[in-house]
Amino acid sequence: MSFTPNQQDFAARLTACQSRLFAYITAMVPDRNQAHDILQQANLAMLRKADEYDSSRDFVGWACKVAYFEVLAYRRGRARDRHRFDERFLEVISRDAESRVASHDRRGAALADCMGKLNAGQRDLIDQRYTSGRSVDDLASHFSRTTAAISQMLYRIRAALAECVRSTLAAEEQA
């Protein structure tokens, strides 16, 4: 089976936002099992509506709206449950969660940009520590440095990245 470029793009966007959608849903439905079920229902709804999606729109925002309606449908199905929130409260939680998802996306983009500004050695150290999950002791041995030296290097790189992300986000807010 072959997919059109639009279908491939849609699938890539849907796959990329799964963890953010799950976080969004769990802000409204704290039971993780129920949230997983709702996420699957939202995914099915998005697949059914794939032809309606306008690729010029923010995908995550659109996906959050679909998920929100799935949460409402889930809640209607459990209308007799006395342990449920008022819909106005749920709407407030939804807006807050959507804002947090958008903020997470901006921070992630800023971090990726800041990572690109590191020199090759710094990027390698960060990748080996956090992507590969190597221990500081292992890195010290690998780079023929002391554990304290590697820890200090990681601390300085993290501090530089944090400052870079802060300044990037502040510049975006002023623009």
C-alpha cells in the first residue's frame, strides 16, 4: 500500500504529538488507563477527519480540540459517575493544558536551536549523557577525565543551554 505525501505528512504529525496529546488528556482525565483509551479514540477520530485537516493550521492545536471533544464524549458516557468535574471546570483545565503544550513546543524548539549553537564536543557530551544514557563515571573513563571534571562540564553546558533557552523565549515574547 502506498500513501500520498499528504497522508505521510499527516501520519508524521499525528505520531509526533502523541506524548503531548496524552499529557493534555491526562490534565482532564487523571486515570492513565482511561486517558489511553481516550487518546486512541481521538486518534481514530483524527484519522477519520484527516481529509478535513488544513495543513496550514497548527496540527497540535487541532489535535487538542479533537481530543477535547473525545474527553467530553467520554464524560457524557459516564454521566452517572458522581466523581466528575463540571464542564466549565474541564474547559478551564483544557485551555491551561493546551497552553502548556504550546509552551512545551516553544521551549523544545528553543532548546533545539540552542543545542545547535554548542560546539561539537559539547553536543557529543550531552548526547552521550542524555540520549545514550551513559553514566558520568562511564563518560569520565571514555574521555579520560575525572568524574568531577565531567560533572562540571555537564553543569556548565546545562547552565548555558538554560540561559540560551530563556533568552530565546524572551526575545520571541518581545517580537
